[in-house]
Amino acid sequence: MNFGPLLGALALASVLLPVSATASSASRPATQTAQTTVSAVRLPLVVREARVMAVPPTATETSAGMVLRNLGSKPIVLTAFRSDVAARNELMTMHHDAQGRMGMVTVKSLTVPARGELVLKPGGDHLMLMGLKRPLKVGERLTLTLVTADGQTITVRAPVLKP
């Protein structure tokens, strides 16, 4: 049997998709490797372009973004995320007030639509890391753990990149 095409595809996936996804249920161990983006248990989620915005050493907050693609037939609702480098981690969206001014608003959840994408980026829905505990270094990889409404988690390794 010729494994060349399969090995090539796996090598490409490990470069393009540097995140991991696991289910938090102890009764169902994760069967994915550290380079996989889709949980074999229940989360049909692919994560691309994960990044944390580099900020000056004196800054106390920054944002994280990524593209979340739901391959499943049901929406995936994110209700929180965790990161060890921040005192508070909040799901945010941009909002226009009655006077047309734009500002950030904390939200209780963000939804990745069934068979659709949720793009997390500055100026739109995003993740805020507030009360940074230390300066972030360009190029370092931070661990962000996304939490779904049903208690599952997706662990993402996101590089700190210049805007």
C-alpha cells in the first residue's frame, strides 16, 4: 500500500493546524494528538489562524483571535475561555451605541454556527485577556482553553504576533 499521499496530508495538517482539541469528559478520553483540531469525541471544530496580539510590556490587556469552523450540524456555543497569563478572560464583541459610537461589550457566549465559521478578530467578536500577569513576548505560544456550553474544552496554542 502506498502511504505517501496520506503522510503528506498529515504533515501539511500538522503545519497548518497547530492546536489541540479535547473533551473534558473523563469517561471519554481524547484520542487526538497535540497537532489535531477536531475532537473525535463530540466537537467537530477546526481552529485556524490563532493568534494573540503583541502589546507593549506596560500594557495590561490584549486580544486574541482565530477562525473557528464548525463541521457539525449543530451550533457550538462558547461560554468562556481560560488563559494562565491573564487575571480575567472575557468573550467580547463590538457594539454601536445609539449615537453610533463603537465600543467593546462583554458577552455571555459566542456561537459557531452549524456548518459555519466564527471569526474572532479585532473590531469584531474576540477574546480579551485582561490584567496580564507578565509581559508577553513576540513569538511565544500561549495556551487558550475555550469552554463550550456543554462543558467541553478546546485547547488552542496561539502565537503572540505583532499587529
